[in-house]
Amino acid sequence: MQTTSSKFKNKQKSVCVLGLGYVGLTLAITRKECGVSVYGVDVNHAVVSGINTAHPHFYEKGLVGLLREHRKTGFACFQKIPIDKNIDTYIIAVGTAVRHRKPDFRDLRSTCENIGAVLKEDDVVILRSTVPVGSTRNFVVKILQKKSGLSAGKDFSIVFAPERTVEGNALAELRTLPQIIGGINELSTARAKEIFDLFVPKIVAVDSLEEAEMIKLLNNSYRDFSFAFANEFALVCDAFNLDAGKIIHMANHEYPRDRIPLPSPGVGGYCLTKDPYILHFSAKRKGYTMKLPSLARSINEKMPEYVYRQVLKFFNTHHSKDSLKHIAVLGFAYKGNPPTSDTRFSPTIDVVNLLRGIPHARIYGHDFVVPRNIIANHGAEPLEDTRDIFKGKQAIVIMNNHPRYKKLKISHQFMKKPALIFDAWSTFPKENIINKKGLHYSNLGHDTI
């Protein structure tokens, strides 16, 4: 395979990253760190304004400092593609939403049309948005060619290079994870390799756009499948009143053949909640109906209901229907480790909505990263001081695994007994809870209710 081209070697002038979410902004600032001129583009005025003043709309360790530093070196964001003839690389990082289990291409279409209107010969277009297999060739390329009058693979290069980082650690993983690249032809792959070689330790060049698209769907769908197995196992353990997390830890101990993940109170976030449906959609377009993606999603989507049923069982057993019920929910981001402020498709939001239906329930919320106004917008009264988490509460529900929750002192003496601690992530040693008078315990599988 051709690996470079003397015509394009070190030609990189300016990069334009379109879509400044968790994927686009971290990539843009990493490119800037490498000394490349970078523009960011997002249609959301608040997002652009926040980034330009070093107040990004999400938490990522180290991001604020980098934005402050590179404001001085010319990094700037806009709502439209800036007029600059030196832009030779366009990186598409807009999200592909899933509505009614089918992908919505509206944002991707408008982005491609905007790029096509300014695309020049020898430019490079890199798609990082997760899409159904075949979409780069049959959707993106067609729009770019129609709007620009240029030919993909001949006049301009195009590749699919999936994002593979985890929120909360993206800046580090961009520089450590292998980068998958699949081009429309060898020259496109070579151009993209030059671009990523600046900061990626290893390039994995595949033979087509479709192979690269499929790898992205494979990675995320497999994770969702494995979490679904662990979660269904926890539901089985509940029938036996066994601690699923404890059993999984023992099963994994020094056993080389599988690493079973721990169960969780739901699987959220922007990627795992939609990518299995995109894989299912891709297969169906080729006449094959996959069973596992929808089944795994169904299991994971029902876990918040299990959490709700455990809390409801506690109140029905130990409190009168007409009593006031104070419930603190900890962890509003869809995951806690690595920390993120992302509440999109967070299982916590589903749990809060269900708990609000309990008669006379008052819901409080806490998160070490998610802003208080976001917690309030989701229907919970924000708790700023960790000392207020236990005070006067009849139930504590721990929904994510932020490391700082492990450092909380179990101030059960301030709770209103009988009280419940639902510890989905086994944050606290349960032996320290189940022996306390008037204090009940529940996790994924085992309870003393």
C-alpha cells in the first residue's frame, strides 16, 4: 500500500474541525498542541462562545488549561467555516443521532453540504462520526461531490477514521490509542496517515471505508453486549439474593480466560445507547436481522427500573404511604470513572424520573462534576455539600462510580431510620452497613430489605 505522497508530504496547512462536542473539541485542541493551525466550527452559539473564552460546555481533565493556553496562539471557533484558503483538512465530528432506532443524518448532511461548498482540489475530508456501514461512500461522498463538482479519491481525499477515546480521558487517549484509518483509495489513506502521525503512536490502516466503519460499531456494540450480560446476571442473582459484584470479582480472580465486567444500574452515554442500533440498522439494510443488539439494549435500558423497584420495595416495607420520603441520588453523569459531566442518556435521569412518582417523595441530587443547574433541570434539588447527602435522608442511591464517592464517610447516624443505602457500585463495604440498626442495604443482586 502506498504510504505517502511527495506531492502532499508535510503539506498540512490549516485544519477545520466541524462539531465541537466531546469528540471534536478534544481532537481540535490536540491538533493545535502539535503546532497545526486549527479552526473549530459548531452551529451552537453558546458552545462557540464558551470555548472561545475557555469555558467549555463539558468537563475533560486538562481541557480548560489547554484552551486558555491556545487562545494566545490563535485557536478560535466559529459558527460557520471561516474563509481561509489555507484550510486543507476538514474533520467531521458531528453526532449521528438515533431516533426511533434509526440514524438521523440531518446534521451530517448539512455539515457535508457546507464543506462541499468550499472544498478544493487536494483537500482531505476525515469522517469521525459514527455512521451505518456504507454511509461514508454512499452518503457523504455523494454530497461532497455534488456540492463541489470534484471527484472523491481523485480531486480530494476522504477517509473514515473512527473516534475511540473514552470521555474523561480523551486528551490522553488521543495520544496513546491506535488510530483506525480506512480510505476510499490508497492515496486518501496515506494523506490521513500523515495527519494522524503527528500525535498517534500507531496507525492501523484497513482496506476500505466500510471496514473502518464496521470496527467502530463492533467496539461499542461488544461493550454494550458485555455490560448487558453482567446486568442480566445481576437480575438472576437478585432472585437468589446473591451479590453479583462479589461473585464476578471471585470469578475473575486470577482466571485468564475472561474478564466479566461488573453490573451497573444502566448503560448510558451518547455512544453505547445508539451504536448497537446503528449496527442493527446496517445489517438490516443488507437483509440480515441481528438479534443481540436490540436484546442487549433492552436489558440495559431496564436496569433503572430495577433500581426504582428496590427503592420502592424499601419504602413500601418500612414507611407509610403518606410519609414524606427524602431520597438523595448520587452521580448524575452517565459514568463516574473517568469523571465526566456528560448526562446524555444517563440512567440516573431515568431513575430520578421514576422516583419522582413515589407519593410524597422529595429527590435530592449530587455529582462532583455535573453543574448544579443541570441537576436541578433534571428534577432534583442539588446538594452542594457532601455533609448534606446523609442528613435527614431515608434513602441514598449511588448511581455512578466516581472515585470520590468511595471516600465518603457513611454518616448513617444523620439519616432518618429506617433508612436504605442502594449501592449499585459496591462503593462501601456492605459489612459496614448491614450491621447498623435501622439501616438497610441493597446492591445489584443482594439486599437486606
